[in-house]
Amino acid sequence: MHGESEYAYGMWVVAAFNVGIFLFFMLSFLKPRGSDEWRSMGVVTAFLVALFAEMYGFPLTIYLLTGWLGEAYPALQPFNHKFGHLWVVVFGGSDLAWAIVMGLSLALMIAGYMLLSKGWTQIHAARGGLVTGGIYAYARHPQYTGLFLVIIGFLVQWPTLLTVLMAPILLYAYVHLARVEERRAEAEFGEAYNEYARKTPAFFPPCNQWPAFLTAEVRDAGAE
């Protein structure tokens, strides 16, 4: 029984469309080449499927937690789409809670897509050269930083049991991939890359550098 709320799920076509569109963007910016990259992208695909299956198909996590949440759950409406946002529920189900969750999630995902796009543009323009300018002056793997921000944004907006379990696996896969890429870069560029790596964080620059990191112009980048 769905109570007084309208059943807002069962939209499997919408779920499939969202998986496809987000996967298209990911593949556009993080084109897999070797087996390690394809395995990592496979984890991203599984994460997106798990996320959107619950966001639009069936809210398994919020349904299973309804008994535990008890009277704290807003009007006990597990099939109301607004209350599928677990953090909204935890913080009382108010419009303010919904606005904060959605605003924070959107900000993280926009920042992530900016880094993914800028990173891809710089790498493409370098044509195999060593890129150390632009956003790469602040982090050695800004595209992966962007991916991490997008994943965190999804977890803020719509955490599920499966995606919370999968997120650390996804992060580990790309940290491992970054180390593989660094070994290749060290073999190709030698001391020039080692010097760059010594002074540049892998993924997350210091807090005071984030405004410059997010707003760095692609035209300032290049192979040095």
C-alpha cells in the first residue's frame, strides 16, 4: 500500500535514459583505452545503474529503511519521490532541507563536470605532451578529481545502500588507475614528470587553491 502519496517510481525508461546520458558524458571525457581503464569505467557504469534504478525504478533503500526511520519519516511516504532523497528525510523533510541537499549536490556535480571538461580539453590539445599548466598546475589528475566530485554529488542527492557500498570501490579503481598512468608518465617524461609530481598534489589541492583550481582558464594550460 502506498498510503496517500502518489506512486512516483516504476519509470524504468527514464532510469535507462539517465544511465545512457550520464555514461555518454563520462565516456566523452574519460575515454577508456586499456583494460584497466575499461574495468574502471565498468564500475562507473554499475554505479550509475544502481543509482538511477533506485531514483526512478524502485526506491529499495528508502523502503527498507522506513521501519527503522519510523515516525521520523515524513508522513511515512516511501513512494513519494521527494522523500526518496534520504538526506532530506534525515533532516526532517522540509523544503529547506530539500533545497540545501539539491543545491549542494548540484554545486558538486557542476564543479566536477567543469574539471572533467577542462582536463579533457587540455590533454587533447597537448597531443601526447606533458601537461602541467591550467588546472594541471593544481592537481596531477584533475579529471579524476572531477569524477570524484560528481560521485560525491550523487551520494549527497540520492544515497542508496548499493551506491554507498560501490563508491569506495569506484574511488579505489581510479586511484589505482592514476598510479598506473603515473608510472607510464615517469617512463616517458623522466625527471620532468618527477619534478612536477613532487610539487603537485594528485587529486585535491589545498583548500585555498580551490577557487583558482576551478576557474583556471584552459588557454593558460599547455605542455611545458
